[in-house]
Amino acid sequence: MAKLINLNRARKQRARDAKRDKSAENAVDHGLSKAEKRLMATRNTRAQKMLDQHKHEDDHDA
């Protein structure tokens, strides 16, 4: 006896696979990986803190 296949489920799975493949291509072409984004955010935060620590505050009323 042949294995039964739910055609609706197979169609949806094929569409999900195609979408996943396209998003992977777009991520390679246009984006950064999650780890790279996290690293960039950490570096930006550290740089901003360092700049804030070296900020001079003027007591002059302008």
C-alpha cells in the first residue's frame, strides 16, 4: 500500500522551504549574522560610554 501524502501540507512545506532559502540568500547578500550584529552593538555601546566619560560639562550660562 502506498504512503498517503497530505497535499496541502506538502505544498505549505515546499513554500516554507523556498522562503527559508530566499531569506538565507538575502542574509548573505545584505545583512550581518546575529553574532555580528550583537558584536557591533556591544562595540557601539562601549564606544558611547567612553565618549560620555570624557565629555566636558561647561558651567557657563550661555
